[in-house]
Amino acid sequence: MTQALTPPADFQSRCADLGLDLAPTAITQLGQYLHQLLETNRKFNLTAIRDPTDAWHRHILESLTLLPHLADAKHVIDIGSGGGAPGLPLAIARPDIHITLVEATGKKARFLTDTAAALDLPNTTVLADRAETLAQASDHREQHDVALARAVGPMRVLLELTLPFVRVGGRLLALKGETIESELRDAGDALMILGAGDIGFHDALPDSDDPAVIVQVAKDRPTPPEFPRRPGIPKQDPL
């Protein structure tokens, strides 16, 4: 992978506003990732964002806003990785963190595997599996410092698909939109059942036309062993 998208003129200044200091090699890798994402998107759907400038803002900058919340993390899992954000941009920016990308759709998982290999990201593992199945495996259940989620579903579904991966004392970081308050009201039972603790909110890109909110959910207690339920059940019958 040699071709790379050039970042927009305001990319460096927006990174500085966020307190991010990226090495030139990391910016090149981010551009290579976006080039591969948008080229592959011509063949099958990976993202609804097709404009390169929008892709830098929505896929790269929005993902990188999670960096301050990963300060002490060593093992991170990205559930429903799709086209790779936020997991791949974070793996590029933080080579000291091991990031596992979980994607059940075979074509998307192959894209993630090929892209991670082309970018030479030894800190990245791609698993083509359902979260409901993988979360019952002993090498992943409550073994991760942080779980990431973006565009996975409403909070009461997302919590069941992510919190079982998080160790007690760890946290979920979810990128959500303007419906987050109503989603959390609906997720009260899920939060209590699955072992959630304190919840925090942070603006991701407050000056964006479509601002995202970072929702941080602490994991205070072990998740009962019957969760997550069988594949498909969390979405069909949310807690």
C-alpha cells in the first residue's frame, strides 16, 4: 500500500486543538488507510462517507478524539469494526496498544485484515466472529481494558455486546449521536444487569456539523455468565 490521501489543510490545526501530536509517519499511514477504505468502498459498502475531506474529519479526527481516554489501556477491543474506524486509526496513533477488531461480515473482516497487513500494524488482530460468541471465550471475556463501539446500535443493545469483554475496572467508549440521552434512559436495565458503573460524556468534535458524543461507561462488577445471549438475541429482544 503506497498511495495515501493528503489530509485537508486544517487537519494539523484541528489535531493541535485536540491536543494531538501525530508523527509524520502516522499521518501518512492514516492517509493510506483512507485511500484503501474509499477505493474498496467502490466495490462494496464500507462507509456512507465518500468525500475525502469528510472522511478525514469523520473517520480519522473523530476516532482520534478517543486517544485521551486510552491513556492507561494496553488491550482494547473494537466491536463491529466495519470499515475500521475507530480501531485502525487508533492502532496507527498508538502502536503500544494492542487492538482487536471484531467484525462478523466476512468481506469487511478481510478488508480489515488486508489493510492492517498492508499498513504493517503488528499491534492489530482481526477476528471474523460474532460478538455474542466471542465474548464467551475465556481469552476475551473480561480480558480487555477498553471496548470501543461506533454505529453498533442503541445503547441497551451495544452494552450487551461490549461490556462482557471489559475487565472489572475497565470501560466502554462509545461514539454516539444526538439520541444518546433517550438511549440511556431506555438502557437502565442493561446498565444494572451487565455490571456498569459511572457514566461520563465528552464532546468529540464540538465544531462539527454532525457532532458526536463520547460516552464512557465504567465496568464496576462482573457481567453475569448468561450474557451476552445467543447471536441475534440482543438486537431482537434488547434488555
